[in-house]
Amino acid sequence: MVRNSKRPVDRRTFLKIGGAGSLAATAGCLGLGGGGGGGPITFGQPAAQTGQWDFLQPGVSKATDVAIKHINDAGGPLGRELVLERSDTSVNPQQARTVVTQLTENEDAIALLGLFSSELEPLYDFLQEQQTPVVTPWPGSNFLDTRGGDNGTPEDVSDDGWIWRTVISDTVHTAGAALRALDQGHDTVGVINGTTSGARSWANGFISAYEGNGGTIAEQVEVAQGESNYQSALERLFQADFSAFAVSLPLEDAITLLSDWSDGGYGRQPILSDPLAQNDLPDQVGSALNGAWAASPGESGPNYGAFESEYQSGEGDAEINAWTPPSWDATMVTALAVERAGEATAEAIEQNLGPVSRGPGTEVATFAEGKEALDNGEEITYMGAATPVTFTKFGNVVGSVVINEVQNGQFTQVETISADDLREFVPEGEY
């Protein structure tokens, strides 16, 4: 069961309106008390239903919804119904803080299946205090490369970071972008990026990998989001000598900047951050963008097919994007952690995310397979759709990177860089 909300509901307001008796009578429907007893188990999903990344949310929402349906059709964790409460954060840290509080305190969510880099970084200390596992398909931030996870000690939560991500770090796919730029003979590049945590993380990851492998950054320019034009920033950037330039901005700002770039006839090779691999970009910018490319998280999980078949049979026509398979993985692995734990609490999930993903045990592709194996007394290791989901001690995953290039006005996948070629860039990439 999935419930969507674009505005947090305050429990005290609800009590004032409906009274304590009304709250008790509807507790089962609302999923309140989801951590204990035999009623519904509630997961929360902070979501980008509005804001600059809202164009990515439909695929993430659908993947989560079909995963919830699969889990409930298989009997649910511990034989109970799994309920998802989805609430809009607009990818705004203050609103995200309110949503997290609402989901954990008002809705009794025992795990959170969301939050972006630009929310996680400023809220990191706050999230540690909540001690509710965040299993998120969104953040690429290299801030999380050595934060999060269980530190390799599942039973001891005192050293945990409480954040797990089912999408590869910016460190991985920016390394892929840097390596491809160098392979193409671009020994010197320029960089232009926004000021959000996510935009800076991508730029920093690219620069680190690029310079670490012998490349030279000729110029880096930071720009504010939401500008009506970026001509002055482009003039500053293109005063330097380089053959390619990297762009890390939200989609609407990138459309403005690259339209200005096209109109100004600046030329040279554009390298795009992964969220920009959307056909809206070449549709708006035009033919000048042909040849531009982005390095994005690949579909390298061993069980992508299991995800795709259920996704395509689900309701709605949302397209799959790079964050869609990780959303399926986040939901599956969290539900399996509940099943293995034998109890539905935040701490129990935190203690079991590592054990159900790292093995050893029977490899499973879905909750149904995992539940059956656990019922038979077997240990399991979940093998995902986006990656194998072998969480490192810092709660990270390793996967391949795909290169999507604009050809005839459309992004087309032209190359895959294997996870093995990129593993060295992941701290504690081997558990």
C-alpha cells in the first residue's frame, strides 16, 4: 500500500480535529505503530515530488510502488502488510527535516527510502540522532564515501552511520567520466558547476579522478542556480585554453547555460553530469549538443531482468532512469532486513542490512525468494537490479558506468565501463 502526501500532517493537529478515539480507530489504516505488534509495517519515502529534480521522481515512485506490491503479494515482511508513506521534500533541507520528523514520529516509519545529497549533507548530524536507517537510491555525494553503513560490525550500532545507498557514488561514475575524457585525448578541461551539494560533489569527484590520472583543470567556474542567462560565466570559463568542459547543474539551469553556449558559438566538447542525460536537454538546446556525453550509473545488477519485468507490468508509464532500479533495490533489501531480523524496528533493520546483502548465503533476486529461503533456515544475499548491492562497511555499492552520448538529438548508450575498472576509486570497495 502506498500513500502520497505533498504536505506533512501534524499529529497534534490530527488529534485536535479527530480526537484520540478517532486516531486509535484509524491507526491500522494509517500504519501508526508500524514498528511493533501485528499491524502494518511502515516505510517512509522523502520524495522530490516538486522542485528542480521532480522530473526524476515518477520512475523512482513507480519502482518503489511495484516493489511494495511484490512484497505484499509475497506475504509481506513477517507476514504483515508493508505500507509506504511518501511525502514531498522539494529537495529542500529544511523541508526534508520536517518530512523526516513527520515520517518517523507521526507515521512511525522504521526506515526511510529517500533523501538526496543536498539534503543528507546538511542534515547528517540530525539523521544520526534519529537512528532510523536511510536506504536511499538518490545520493552520489562523495561526502558519504566514508560515512554511513555499519562499519562492518552489524550487531554493534554504536559505530553506525545509519545511511545506506543503493546507487553508486559520484566518485565512481565521475571516475568513469574522467577516464573517458582522458581516453579521448582531452588532457586539459574546464569545469562549470552549481553550488548545491550534489553539483559540487560531481565536480569535485570528476576533478579528483581527472587530475589523479594526469589531467589538468584549466579553469573552474561556480554559478548560482536559477539565473536567466550564463553568458558572463561562459566568457570567464572560455578565456582558458582547454578542449572539453564539464557541466554539473540541475537540468533547467543546464538548458539555459548550454543554450547560451550554443548561441555564443563557444564550441569544444561538453561532458555532462549524470542527471543531465535526459532528452529534454538536446530537445531544448538543439543540434549543437550532438556529441555531448554523460557517464551514468549502469544497469549492472545481476537481476535487472527481475526488476524490469515487474516494473513494466506496473501501473503508469514513467520511464526508467538511472535512479529507478536503485529504488527497487532499496525497497527489497530493507524488507529483507526486516524478515531476517524477525522484528520490525529501526535498529533491527540497521543490524540486518549488511548480513542480507554481503553474504554468504543463498543468492536471491526478490523478496519472495528471500522470504522463502529465510523460512527454510538459510542465510541469504540479495543480488540487485542496479548493482549486486554488496554494501561496503560505509554503506556504499559498486557498479558499472554507462556512457550516454547525444546522437541525432537523442541520448544513446555507446559504452560501458565495468565495475572492476572503477573499484579502486571506492573506499573499502571490497568488504
